[in-house]
Amino acid sequence: MASPTLRVILDDNTGDIQYGGGTWTVSALVQWYQHTSNYPAFAGNGKFGSFTLTFEGTSIAFIGNTPDNTFDQFATFSIDGGTPYNASYGVAQPPAYIQWYQSPVLPDGKHTITVDHLDGTAIDMALITVGPNTSLANKNIFVDDSDPALQYDGHWINDSSGFNAGTLPDGQSIGNTTRRSTNVGDTMTFQFSGTSIALYGIFSWSNIGSIAAMYTIDGVTEFQTYTVTTNSPEHVSRDGDAINFKFYEKELSSGNHTLFMNITDIENQTFIFDYMVYSPSFSSLTTMPNLTTTSTTTTSVPITANPTSGTGITQVNASTKSIPIGPIVGGVVGGVVLIVLAFLMLWYFLRSSRKSQSLPFNHVVPYPANNASAQMAETSMPVVSSSDNVSPFPHHPGHMGFASLSDLKRDRMEQSPGRAVSPPSGQARSDGTSLDSSQRNFSPAASTARTDGLEYIPSDAVPPAYEALSTRLAPQ
């Protein structure tokens, strides 16, 4: 049996990537994986961004925003000191959020890749295909929606269409496919060995509606609801589809686990699943446990949402058995006997009625005594507390206090006509990055001191890669 393909996901801001060519800027938007994306805001007038990354595996891919078509649509790549070569991003309508590079297959081991001539191109994440002996220590495993280890039940649709990000560049989902459902009772199951797991997808802020889902890991169940109203800030600002939307995450003890996800309610929305990320309990692909098991055939009973009693799921085992002839024959005979007895009782009743009509006039046939009405016992319906539905969008200042993307875009474009690429101010980070404070920030990490000695530096630069999504500075 061939070994499964395993990939690890690397965030752009982990510190493994060494940025060069100038001081890179960190965009801290919730739409980016781990809420950060690095780009060379200084690019232009013959200046280009570059970065170097040493990784272990057999191939690597980069994902992020490409610049609009007024900037160069290619970059230069060199692997392990080899001759640099140019590769086009292949975007029909830039800018776009896509996988803009895929390396050739490499020998299993450590490699160093240098990427140059980045004319405003952003990097959000890297996907690295591991070899049999690649160390997975402190790594995170990427599981695409098309991974055969995922089991779907119900009416899921395999979809390869892109997404409309509103004020941000449109693009493709990670891996170019998603699984979509609009049906209550659709389920997904995944077995893994690890210490944490997170489920990501695409969520539409355009449609007023809601999704409710149940997540069960090792017998422990949690409920999540995702709601869009006319007053949702993201709906008002026309944010559109949010890529890298984290539907669920859970910290776990080390070992084997089973995640079961079930859609319990959905109104004017679509549950769009893109990928999972988990921290492995195993050290390499060769030591990865085989959690595939042979299970009996089951029929999932669809869940009917009930606002007063909550929801649940039932599994009914459906196995093949021989037909019991004896009980069937007995049932037929018993039915015939009952029919005969009913006929005899009817005959007796009719005969008795004819006799009663011949009784003397003074013969009194008493009426049966009236029965008292039985008192009905009142029972109250169980009520599910609203705390059973945990919304991932609490209304607190850290979430509500930011300007909308549309407002930021309009004001920034008014302040920065044309191609504004003034270099960022402030002290440079040790890894060559600074914080674009003009971006709406949902990442707690961006507003607190870093433990790695790096510092986010405010910048007024308008990144070439984000001309179509330029945002304004916070009000003075």
C-alpha cells in the first residue's frame, strides 16, 4: 500500500522566512491564515522584494495575493543555489489570492529556495510536501478537503469555483476545491493522531442568514453558530467571502482522535469547508498510525432542528439477516384467528339485539354509568439554553472597533492617488518586516508585545499588491 501524501503548512510570519530587498510590511487582516500576510510595500522604481526559506521535504508551494497588472506578473526562483529561473503567476485577472508558485519534485531532504523580483507580491502561507523521513516536530499538518481520509455523508458538493472577497482581491480556495453543503444533517468525519485541530473554510458575509454546526471529538460535543445580520459590520462594509475562516478549533491530549462534524441548522447560507490543520502526535510519515478502520454499514438519520429541544444525531446499524419464516407464519395464523373471533362477536351482538327488541314494555335496560374524565398530567418541554449556541463573533471592542474594509479602501485611495510606495517609517524588524497599521487588525498577536524580539512598525505605505484594497489610516 502506497504511503499517503502529507503536507505541512507554514505561516508567513513564523520567522522561518528571511525577507530581503527592503523592510517588508505585515498586513494583519482576519482573512489571512493566522491573520498575517507579508508583502514588499517598498517595491517599485526598480526595487523588488525577496525572501529565502530553508525547508525539509520534496516540494513547496506559496499562496498569497498577486499584484495588479500594472506590476510584473512573475518572480525569479532558485533552489539549492541553482540557476535562477522566472515563473509566471498565471493569473488571468490580477490581483488575486491564489497559489502563485509550485516547485518541481525534489529529493527528500533539506532544501533552500530563494525568491526574488517580487513586485508587490504577498505571501500568506507555504505548503510543503514531506518525505518519508521528514521530521514533523513542531509542524502542522495540512489536510485538504479532497483528502481521502475525510469521510463525507449526505449531500456535499465538490466545488471548484472561486470566491468573491468584496473589497479584497478575489481568488481560489486553498487547493482549488471546497466541499459545500446547504443541507441539515450532512456530516463529516476525520480520524487523526495529534494534539490540536482546526477547521477552515469560506464564510459569506453577503448573505443574511446563519449556520449551526455540532462538533464532537472523542464523545465531547460542542455547538457553534455563525450568523450574519443587517447590522453585522462585515455585511455593512461588503466584505464578501472570507477566505481562511476558522469554523472550529480544539486543543487535545496527545493521541488518536475522531472529529465528527454535523450541520444542525442552516438558513440562507452555505457551509463551505476548505481544509483542516492539526498538530501531529507522530514524528514522521513512516511513523504515522493507520487509523482507517472497517466499519459496519450505517444509515444516518437526518436531524430535524427543533428550537425547543435542541438537536441530536442517531446512528442506525443496517445489517443483512435471513428472513424468519416461523414468526411470519405464526403472525398470519394469529391474524386469521382474530378475524374469526371478530366475526363471531359481531354475530352474537346482532342476535342479542334482536332478542332485546322482543322484551316486555316494562323491561328497563339500564344505561351504563358515566365515566369521570381522566385528569391529564402536564409535562413541560425541555428548553435548550442559549448558551448551547456559542457564537465565534463576540461583540467586544477588539472585534467591533475597527473601520470597515470598504471605508478604509476608499479613504486610503483618496489619500494616495496613483502608485504610492513611500518606504515605511520606523525601526526595521530583525526579520525585515514592519506592521501596516492601516490594516484592520483582528489578530491579538499584532496588538501585543512579541516574545521573539521582533517589533511591528507602523507604516503609511500603500503596497503595490494591495492597490485594489488600499485602506486608510485610523482617524486622528
